[in-house]
Amino acid sequence: MAQRITIIGGGFGGLTAAISAAEAGAGVTLHEAHRRLGGRARTTQGPYRANEGPHAFYRKGPHWAWLRQRGLVGPLARVPLGALLRTRYRLDGRLRALPPLALARLAARRDAPVGRTFLGWATEVAGERTARAAANFAAVATFHHAPGLLSAAFTQERLRRAASLPPEAVYPVGGWQAVIDRMTARARELGVRIETGSRLEALPPSNNPIVVATSLESARRLLGDPGLHGESGRTLLLDLALRSRRGDAFFVSDLDGTGWVERFTTQDDSLAPTGEQLVQAQLPLAPDESRESGLARAERLLDLGFPDWSDRVLWRRTAVAAGRTGAVDRPGTTWRDRPSVDRGDGVYLVGDQVAAPGVLSEVSFTSALEAVSLALSRHPARQFIH
């Protein structure tokens, strides 16, 4: 008798869990509330393919090897060396071609403590100016409005990986949706039953394990657990299609604050029609900061790196994404202090804010593999009902 597993949520974590369980021989049913799978890994449809969520793989991450072994990564786009020379940094109100040299030295360290804030530790190591610049740069891998107030160990790991040379980040051609589509096809090949437009208001009655691969907010409702919380934040997203112009920056990082602008067609010109470029600004918002304030900060960065950008706009989309940071760890805490994967009674939690290691989407991946491993090992097939 085959083991059976129900998975709620068809994002990156849910699909990882579905594939992993099906490869182990389990019968899998996956429920997704939306018509399209992908969650925050979805990509917009049409001539402009803007990502809704994470934009790059970190090559040293755990999901990288797993996806490649299964042929799910697909063709990759890398940032041309020449484009790196078009990276700019806003510091002390001016646009610079290079960050402070001490920032690179700080990024290379591996001795940041768990029990202190990054800003406090880094100020002792490199001085306050460099520490603040490094904390603000780390926002690109934390999506948090104040990375300097988080655990030094947490922020340092993300700073190191974001600032690595050569760049650790690689980009799936066509956006993350291309990876999601390949994962979906693989799941179907393995016999996973995928139910889209299937919004569940409560856990289905079942003697089989259930993997909840949703946001913590949705999981709190499904599990009826008001104590299920994790710290996250909000991010202002501004997507733009611009007429191409020589001299535009590739990447602009705000070292005076938190936020950045990136031109994604630099590495993948399939994201917009010929002669056009796709740009995304991302500005982490403080809890009391308005959408308008974040938008104004985004436009100031665009003014610095993309002269006359407002006269070249062909398409524009603005949104505020809640829960954008994934998991963040305050001083004295680590990933082990987040909501546990095993919720008891055969229910397992997957997502980017749960107790699993990794950076951003790597947390969803790692928790998905753990959830499936626990489900299959703790619930023998003889207990399962067809």
C-alpha cells in the first residue's frame, strides 16, 4: 500500500516537497489556491517578465545541486563582467563606482557572533561608517529595513554571499517561472495530483501526513494556531520597462539607506522586447513607512543610475509585498528558534520563516526536504489510507 501525503501550497517549497515525496514512492496530492503555481516565485506573463519573488540562485546553496541533478534549473544567465563595472553605490549622498574597501574586508569575515547586533559588532571591527554601509548593502539579501539591528551572524552570512566575487548569483533564463514550470512538469511525471484553484479553509480530515507549504499567515489559519508567528517585513516593489539607453547603471545600491535598483535585462534580454530594458527597484519599508515614502526613495535611486528614466517608461507596476523578508533572526536567536517544521499529529510546516537553515528561498527548500523525510519516516505505509 503506497504512502499518501497531502501538500497545501504550490510555491517553490510545496513543489520541492511534492517532487521529493513522489520520488520516494509516495502518492501525493498538491492543493494550490491560485490558478498558477509558483507563489512568490511566479513571473508576470506578457512582453515583460518580472519576477514576483527571488531573482537569483546562489550557486553554493543547497537547492542549486538538487535542482541541477534533476535538470530543473534550465539555461542560466550570468551577469557579464562588463556589467559589473556599471554597478553603482550611493554613499554620503553621492553616486560612487566602488563601495568602501573596508566593506569588502568586512564581508569576508566569518566570525560574527549570534548574540550581538550586526551594527554593534561591525562598528567595532570596521568603524561606524563602514558598518552602516555594510548593513544597508546586506538588505539585498535580507529584504529587511534595518539589517544592522539583526543578529550579526545572520546579517554577516547574507552580506558575505551577496558581496562575493565572482558573483555567487546566477539567473534562470525567462525568470523563476521557467524553473517553476519545469518543477511542475517533473511533479506531474512522477504522478503528483495537482489541484489548482483549490483554496482550503481548514486542514482536510486525513489519516495521512499533511505538509503546509504556505505563508505563516495562511498556516496560522489552517492550523488554528494563533501563536504561529515569525518576524518579516514589507518591501516596495517598482517594476519598469524603459527604452534602452547607453550609460544606464546595471545595479544601484543605497548604502545611505536600504534599497537597490537592478536592470535584469542586462543578464537576460528575453525579459523584455528588443530595445527595451526591465528594471526593478526594491525598497524595504520600516513598519511605519508609507508606500509613498518608499516610492520616493526608489525614484531617487533611479534618478542617480538611470538619467531621464521617467521620460522612457513603457510599462510600470508598483506593489507592496508583505512578508518579503522571509525569516530574520534577532540577536541571540538562530534559525532553530523559528516555528518548527514538525507541528505534531502528522502536520509539517514548510516555508521561508520556519526552523531550517539557508538564505531566503533556501529555507523553503531545506524545510521541504525535512518535512517529507519526517513524514515518510514517522508514518509507515500501513497507517495510510488510499
